[in-house]
Amino acid sequence: MSGPDSAKTLAIYLMAGSEAPELAAAAVAGGADLIELGFPFSDPLADGPVVRQAAEAALAAGMTTAACLDCLKQVREAVDVPLVPMTYAALFEAYGWERLEADIHDAGASSLIVADVPVDVRPELRRVQLVAPTSTNDRIRLAGETTDGWLYLVTLAGTTGVRSDIAPAFAGLVEKARRLYAGPLYAGFGISTPEQAQSAGALADGVIVGSRALLVAKNGPGALHEYVASLRAALDA
């Protein structure tokens, strides 16, 4: 999923909203290979304060599930990289599991992430699976067998957010995952600086940047483009 000149995949997380298509275009122009689009939820267990605040703002602005699907269509028209919505089980429960899965793909998604559905629940829902440093070998193996295209490595036991260092447990997680899964490994949670992206990218096949991207995006597409370009340069160095 990386670009023609990019050895490592760079994924940028944005929240669904009126500015998302323009921001996504700026991120891709800056070097992003994949856009993860948050569908906001009122009680996001895996999300730290920055993503929570972005979700609250999106909900306050009227981002219903239907509006998120419209946003996804607009983002798809703005960029030609893979799009992966990330959300929670409650939205599927309210909308209908099969219906929402179908509508997400019809709107242009390449895959999806449901952060609070365990790997052994709803196996019929094709999605990107998450594993963490606390995951057992059996869970990582099952996640690898059922994941959609790549495995999401959560670098730490905690929520998303801007942090000063990559968690020490991450290297061990990569080592375990490599033994149990032959596909691409993308690292997320706590990656915010070019140096952290380079460090995580040295071990994984790609990195996912969320909280810092959302903070930078508040300053507009130009600022996001510049920030993503700095991450891209670090990954390619």
C-alpha cells in the first residue's frame, strides 16, 4: 500500500467532517499512502484525549453515521489511496452490521477497523485486526489469519495519544508478530514525531499517525501537508 517510491507505508488518521476531503488530499500530497477515517463515537475506549475531542466536535457538528458515509464518498473522490474507516461496535449495532459493512465499501472504503470487536467475535466481518504487546501468541496468530491485508500493531497497552517515546514493549511485539504472521505490520498509537516514525518504521512495515495529525490539521491543509511531508522524509531516510 505504499507509494511507488516509498518502502514504508505512512497512514494518517483524520476525523470525518466537512474538512476531511481537503485534509485528506493535503495528507496524500504530503506523502501519505493510506487514510484512516474516524467515524465518531461518544465513548471511544481506545482513543486518547485528542481523538476524543475531535470525535465530540464531529458529533456536535452533526456527523451521524449517514453523514460519515457521505464524507467517506467525498474523501474517496479527493484521493486515490486506500481508505480505512475506524469506528466502534455501537455504530454497527445501531445501523445494522451487514448493512453498514456494505455501505462502507460502497462509499469507497478499502477495508475497515472496529476497535472494540475482539478478533474471535464476528469473524464474518472482514476487517483489519489489532494486536497489542499484551496479546498472546494464539491471539496474534488468529488475528493474522483473519485480518484484512495488514495487521495493526498497537505499540503500547493504553489509548491513542502524543507521547515522547515509542514504548519499549513494541520491539518484542514486532518480533512475535513476524513469527506468527507473514503479511505487513503497521504500527500505531503514540507515534507523533518524524523521529518516532523513523524508529517505528525501522521495525514495522508502516506507521499510523493520528493524534498529532489531528492537532496539526486544526491549522489547515497547508500545515498538515508540511507535517506529513516531514514524516514521509523521515520514513524514507
